[in-house]
Amino acid sequence: MFALSWDTAADEIPHAFNLPPGALPVEVRARFFLSDINDIDETAETFEIKGLLALQWQDKRYVFDPEAEGVTEKRYQGTFQFLEEYNGWWPQLVLHNSVGTIPLQSVSLHISPDGTLLFIQEISAVVESPMGLRRYPFDKQRLQAIFEPLAFYATEVKLMTGPEMTDLPERPVHVAGWELLALSAQARIIKDDNSDARFSQLIVTLDMRREPGHTIWFIIIPLSMIVLLSTSVFWMDRESTLGSRMDISFIGLLTIVAYQSLVVSSLPRISYLTLINGFVYVGYITMVASIVANIWVDNLNRRDAQTTADRFDRVARWAFPAGFFGLNLISALYFLIGEISDHPYQLLMRLSIKFESAPVHLDHDTQSDGDLGQTGCVKHQVGVVSGNFGMMEVGYID
């Protein structure tokens, strides 16, 4: 958590660090506008987003008379003008789970006559978010970006629901291989178990569903065809040698090894099996069984039991393809149906959002405006520019 304590008196603190006068905590209304999702990297368990972060708060030190000043709004546009000319306090948020730091860029500060300040900052960041990949490539992911005020406790700065900015145009968000199901957000107060400190956080959640077409067309279908073609050994006549049968079976086996390398390279170093791993292992089992069957048939032919060998081949011609598809069906049901296929972190995250997880304690001081099943925050379909998502307004920009 990012917080500091000051030993000097309040009037000795530089103006830029002095909180606005009045009752604490300072309420900062926040809103995140999602512009684009540039990439989702399963191997690193990260995603890259781009958007605008809007923060609004009150500071009576900046109340002014429009007639006397000759303007209805004061603006500081751009990073240089903001840093050089504005010397007041502003609620700098850090992305708690980002990879690296986020530079201050493309900023704008608007000051209204009543002392309302609106700060807008462009955010482009790579964010770490653990993924549950058991159902890969038919998985859904809940990606989260966690914002937190820098150097202030929840008793000093509290994040609230966001300001209205519906004048920004709607823009659909696309990322190759994924579909954005919903965008939601909430503000929460989290307590550190090692101290009494409480921190205000803003959680932006992206519910994503993978589009499995690439994996189906380039891995599942080709590998299925190779396994089925490898069962052609059971259609060969009895004069065929063991070497001829084994050549076909081992070519199929080596092909599966190559596909497994492709699958492993597309996933992080996880300690559990995924649905696509189950598919590859069923292919392994089928090919190994066919190799054993080849040896058995050759042994029968050597013992002059050709009738039994022919009968075995006739049964295996249909039993092996049926077994391949049957085992894949069982494997798919195992991974796709029931909580048994959920990644442990996903279950903990669900409980955490419900404010029941340990050891972190959460204080939820406002009511949600909707229901998101087990998560306690609101989902909204993509394409709506402005809507209430739990604790914060979320929108899209061009």
C-alpha cells in the first residue's frame, strides 16, 4: 500500500501536498474510460489497456469570480502547463498491479468557479492479472486493474463514484481472439492485516471471453485428422509387416509431440492441466494404444492365429476412433462442467469481491445498483456510453 506520514505541521507542508480544507476524507469521484485493449498475453498473465482516468474533487482554495477573472473555467492543458503553472494538490492514483510505472502524459485540469476540479489523464499500461486457464481455449477471464491513491490513507482520500462525462463518443473495443463481455468497476476500502491502516481502491474489471476459433481450426481439427488417419493401420491386410504399421503409428505420435510443444508455448508455466492438454493426452493414449495393438496383431500372425488378428483389426477400425472421441468428450465434460474445473485463484477472487476473503478485510460503504451473480457489482453490455457500474461510472471513448 502506498501511504506516507508527515511529521511537520500542516501550514509547513508545501501547498502541492496540502489536502483541500474541510472535513476528511476528501471525496474523489473517479471514472475510467476504456479506449482500447491492445493485447492479452496468457504466457505472462498480463493485459495492456488504454483509456482516460477522470478524477473530480472540491477545493475551496480555488473558488473564483468568473466576472472578475473574465473566464468561466480555468484550464491547464498538457503535461508541461500542468506541472509548471498548477501548484495545488491533486489525487495522484497509482496502478497497483501494473508492470512498471505509468508516466504522466496527456493531462488536462479544469477548475470551475465553485472550486470543483476535474483532472483527466491518459492511461496506457501493462497490467498483471492472474488467469484461470483450465478451460482453455473455451475460457472466460476476469481481468482487473487496481488503482490506489499515492501517499494517502482512506481516512484522508476516499474514491467515490465518478463524474458525468457523457459527451465522449462511443467506440467499440476489439482485441484479437477475445470478446469483451462487460466492463464494471467499484470502489472499496481495504484494510491491511498488519496494521490498522485502510486504503481506498478503485477496481476496474474487464470480463473477457476467448474466441476459440484459432485453436479449433489450427490445433484441434488437424490433430484429430492425424489421429484418425493413423488408425488406418487397422485397415491394412495381413501381409503388411509390423514395420509398415509402426511407421504410421510413430509418425502420428511424433506429430502429437510437435503439437504439444505448440500448446505449451502458448500457456504460462501452470501446475494444472487445461482442456487442450486433455485433448493432446487423449491423442497420446490413442497412438500408444495403436502401437500396442500393432505388436499384438503381429504376434497373432506369427502364431498362425490370422483369424483372430483379422477379427481384432475389424473391431479396432471403429473402436479406436470411437474411443478417441469418447475420451475427448469425457475430458471436455470434466473441464467445462462444475466447479472442479475452476482455478483456485478464481474462486478466491470471487470471494474477495464478495468481501468475504481472508486475510484481507474490506469495508463496503455504498450500495450496488445491480447484481453480478457472485461478485456483488453490476455488469453492463458493451456499447453503452454511460451507465452505473456498481461503485463507479464506466464508459468508452474514441
